[in-house]
Amino acid sequence: MGQEVNKMKKIITIEGMSCNHCVMAVKNALSEIEGISHVDVELNNNRAIVEGDNLSDEVLKGQIEEAGYDVVEIK
């Protein structure tokens, strides 16, 4: 019938976020990536949770670093 889509969920640990402005900057940067269906950025846990299709760690890391934050881990 329909074609299976490779849905993924990634948890990204981020350093450098200190306020809600930082949260929005990271959320906006990740939302620009093609295939992302949901982004949740948690300031108190220093992490972002993203869901989408065929997510590349390199692309996620690049977008976050371009926004001015450091990626510690992606799992």
C-alpha cells in the first residue's frame, strides 16, 4: 500500500543555552531542516528533542552550531 517513511527521534544535548531567547534560536534553527516534524527544546535539561524523517546528525549539529551553540551529544 503506502511507502514506509523512516521516522526518527533524536535527543540532542546542547551547551550554551541560558534563556528562552536561546531556546527559540535553537528551535528556529532546527525547524528549518527539511524533514523535521516536531522540535521541543528544554532549557532546564539543556537538550532538544527532534522528530522527523531521515535526520542526519551532521545536519542537526551544523544548524545548532551555526546558531551559536555547542552540541555535546546526539542519541
